[in-house]
Amino acid sequence: MKRVMTGVLIAAVVGIGGGGTAAAQPSHDANARQGCRTYSSVTECGKLQLNQKQQACVTWAVQLGMTQRRADVECHAFE
């Protein structure tokens, strides 16, 4: 699982530097009001409840240059 997450984070950092198009795209107004975002084919809405391992993943990903919102979703889904 750690290899998968590392690969995802590396791909994300490369995507950020290369002008990737992985921005969140709410499907309609209701999703936008709930704070929904989609990354790596995973959609999450609202504030996520992260455990300690997921929070550590978020901190690490943000330090590597990933946005907080994307790191929240990816670490919640894949960690």
C-alpha cells in the first residue's frame, strides 16, 4: 500500500509541476456548496475525518507540494 501511495504522490507532484488537469470538478451546485472535490477518480465532500496515519500522509504530501484539499482526499482514500 505504501508503494501505491508513494507512486500516487510522485505522479501528483509531477502533475502539479507539469500543469496537470486533475483539478476538482463538482458535478453540480449542490456539490460545490458541500465542498466536494474529485481527485484520482475519488470524490469526497465536506470535512474529512482523518486518522493519525492519514493526517501524517497529508502533512507529508503538502510538504512535497500537493494542495491540502487534494492531499486530504488522496490520503483518505488510499492510506
